[in-house]
Amino acid sequence: PAKAESAVGSSLDQDGPKSRSRGVKIKMVAVDSPAARAGLRPGDEITALDGQPVSDLAELERRLSDRAAGDEVVLSIKRRWRKFDARMTLVRRGEVGVFEPEPQPEADAPTKDGPFE
């Protein structure tokens, strides 16, 4: 397998230049992808790859491009105040799965758990 084709199954975003955080924010997670199976969620921040800090999106992509589909990696994740490691096996980009947007509640739709029910 070509090294440049490996993926974990998440859409990533770099915070703007004014951001003080280091790392890469996850925007979306593909259904049934390595990232989904590892429990990653939109909003999680990748802070390290295999124990080495990741400062930005370009660095993470470069380091992942050195890996092949089938390689195991460990991503250090920050979710709000919690930090944890997520172990996953890379797949080819074409095998990642489908990215589905998070369902958004309709602004005017009543909810069962609303404060007035």
C-alpha cells in the first residue's frame, strides 16, 4: 500500500493563527472509520501522534503520510478537560467511509426534554 494514502477517517481543521492551542481539531468523523471505532468525536483535538506532540495540521498530515495503510498509530486526544490515547489502524483513503454531518436540532422544533413540559 502507498504510504501517502493512509487515513484514520476524520476531517481535520487547524484553529486560526490567534489560537493558543496546539494540535488539530477534528471537524467530522466518518462512519465506521478507525477514528469512529476509537471513539473520536467532532471537537476532539489531536495533540500528539505516537507520543510526539503535533503542532499543526500540516505536521500531522506529513507524519501520517509517512505511514502505510495497516500501520497502527496512537493519537493523544484532548476532549474538553479530559485527555486520553486512541489506538487505531490506518486504512486507505478510499476505505475510510462516509462523512455524515452531525444532526442539528431545528430551531423551532419542540423537544420532549424542554423546560416547559
